[in-house]
Amino acid sequence: NSGVVCLLRPLLLDVVPSIRQTTALALGRLADYDMDLAEAIVKAGILPQLICALPEENRYYKKTAAFVLRAIAKHSPQLAQAIVQCGALEMLVICLEDFDPGVKEGASWAFGYVARHNPELSQAVVDAGAVPLLVLCIQEPEIALKRIAASTLSDISKHSPELAQTVVDAGAIAHLAQMILNPDAKLKRQVLSALSQIAKHSVDLAELVVEAEIFPVVLTCLKDSDEYVKKNGATLIREIAKHTPELSQLIVNSGGVAAVIDCIGSCKGTVRLPGIMTLGYVAAHSENLSMAVIVSKGIPPLCVCLIEEHEDHIKAAAAWALGQIGRHTAEHARHVAVANVLPALLDIYVDTRSSEDLKMKASIFKALKNILQKCTYLPALEPLLHEAPPNIMKHIIGQFSKVLPHDSKARRLFVTTGGLKKVQEIKAEPGSLLQEYINTINNCYPEEIVR
């Protein structure tokens, strides 16, 4: 408000180096504070002056100039675009080639803030020639530089398969994979994130990550004391598991499913989410892979997540994963039903509080439907007859109508437990599928018993 930005501008061209540097630092701190100030600095035409003599400046000024660019770029795609348009990326590339690790770090950071916004800005970073230099930065001895360079490679890779392929072509995967066992937790977080962002796009990219021999090394991250290392490790496994049965089988063979299940059991909240999704993806691919999750005792911890977790999206993910496990055959559904999953799902479905989130309702309903359509284990289905709403009741009655005609013991139990009585109380539309199911059940018994 006092017009400081206009007063600082000529000082960027002062003959005294320390004045130029301190001026840049003041501008950087202003820009870092909020978006309006960053916009004011851009509108004042300061960026061209900031970078005009950058290659000749000392390392202190270069670090500070990179800080100003990063502080402006972080706020919005429009401000990051302003940095691209003034030719700052070419100057930042020069900083990436500097001998001073602090200058490289500042430049890497600025590139990351530009690249993270959208594919176009990320492409601008690639076109400036930053990627090969960032891959060199992750090989430097300084931990702080490694972290920022890995983070920036992650930000570039996340937008599209083409951008991820650029990072791969620069040879990043092998160097990132070697750092999974680095003792520095913050570095591990960034390395796992970068590998996840590469692997998520396609089968080919996921296979390239796997070929760097990340298994079974990455499984140690699931036991890490740092929650974000755990989460990012599970996310990497999830991004690989989702693509094909073969990649999921590789995860099973390396002990990955058991490790993910242990991880889900040892943490809480959103840290659990990628692990839950991993089990769902693995189970979804085939009967055998779903059975591998069952044999590794994956159902009880998923059921715990369903009951314990407060956030709807975590409950929904656990429900989805259980639905993927139970949807294959009657045996799969029985394993899920015996673990008392069905009443837990039904409680959430009929709970008025969870009814507000329609996506949550839909995922719980789909999970119930997936399991019920295969479940022939009647002792688990019978208690639901007394609580289920009509749209779920239809699937339960349908399963009884399949099993009862062929199982005399089940028919006797169905009468003594009050199941048949409950069926007579259901009001079904004449000619509807539900009415057909009820008729099939009634036809299993003499008329006087039905009466």
C-alpha cells in the first residue's frame, strides 16, 4: 500500500551486489505471503529485471532470484505462466547447471512449483531442458537437493503418460529406485511419490518401475516409522496392482499382500487408504488373486476399517474392497459373510448420518450387492432379512430362492428361525422379480406350512 514494490524495482539494478540480493529477498518474501502481492510484483514488471543479468550474478543472488520465482509460481497457474512468458525457465536451467548445490536446490524448487499446476506448464519445464539436469541433481550427495529434485520429477510426471515417459527416458527410474532404502524419511517420501506418479499412467510405465527391482525392497517402507513413507509406499504398490493380474500376481509372490495387510492394521485414517485400495485392486483381477487376499487374512482388517474409521471415503473404499473380494464365487462370498461383514455394511447403509453422502451410499450398496449375489451361506443372510431395506432385500431373497429348493436341512432351519414367516410379510409387486423369488421359496413347502 505504501508503494514499496515500485521503490524496490530500481534497486534490482543497483551496482552493489548485496543491495540487489537483499532487494530480491524482500520481493520474494512479499510474493510468498499471498497471491495479491505476487500479482502486484508481476504487474510492476519486475520479473524481466530480476532475471536479466542472472547468469553473471553470484550464487547468493541466484538462490534469492529462484526463491522469488518459486514464491510467485506457487499461487496459481496464471502466475506460473507469467514466469514462463518472461523467459525465467531458461535462466533457471542455467541455475541447475551451477556448481553450488544451494543454487540447484532453489532452481529445482521453482521448477516444481511451475510444473505442479497443469500439463501445459509441466511441458514448458520439459521443453526448457530441465529434466536431464533434475535427474543429475538426484545423484548429488546433498540430501536437501535430492529431495527437491525428486519432488519436482514427481510433479512433472503426474499429469500425463507422455510427461512421465520424458522423466523415464532421462533415466530417472533406476536412480529413484536405489534411494528407496535411504535412511532419510523426507527423501523416501519424495522418491516413492515420484515412482507412483510414473507407474500410475500405464501398464508399460508400471512394468518399467517394477523392472527396477523395487520388490521386495519397497515393502520395508510399509513398516517405516514415518506415516507418509508408509502411505506413499502403499500408494506405489496400489498404482502397480491396479493395471493387470500379472502385476498383482507379482505383488502377491513377493509377499506384498501380507505386508499391505499388516500396514493397514498398524495405522489409522488416510494412511490406510492406499493399502485398502491395493487389496481391492488385487482381489478384483481374478478368483485366485482374491483368494490370495483371503488366505493372507485380509478380510478382518478391512472390516475393522469399515467399523472404526470416521471418514466416509475410507469406509467406502473398505466396502468396495470387500465387494471385490466377495464377488467372484460362492466360496469367496462365504469367507466375507463369515467375517460378519454383511451386518456392518447394512448398518452403514441404513444409518441416517451416512445417507447424506450419495457416493458413499452407492459404494456400500454396490458392495452389498456384489457379495449377496454370490453368497449362498444362509446363516449369514438370515439375520439381514429382519433389517434390510427393500432394494437390498430383493438380493437376499433371491439367494434363498436359489439355495432352498436344493437343501432340505436349510429348508427346515428357514422355518424354525422365522425366516419363512418374514418372507410372508414382504409386500412385493405382482409379477416382479421379488414376487418370483418369494413364489419359488413358498413352492419349497407344503401349503399349510406357508399359511
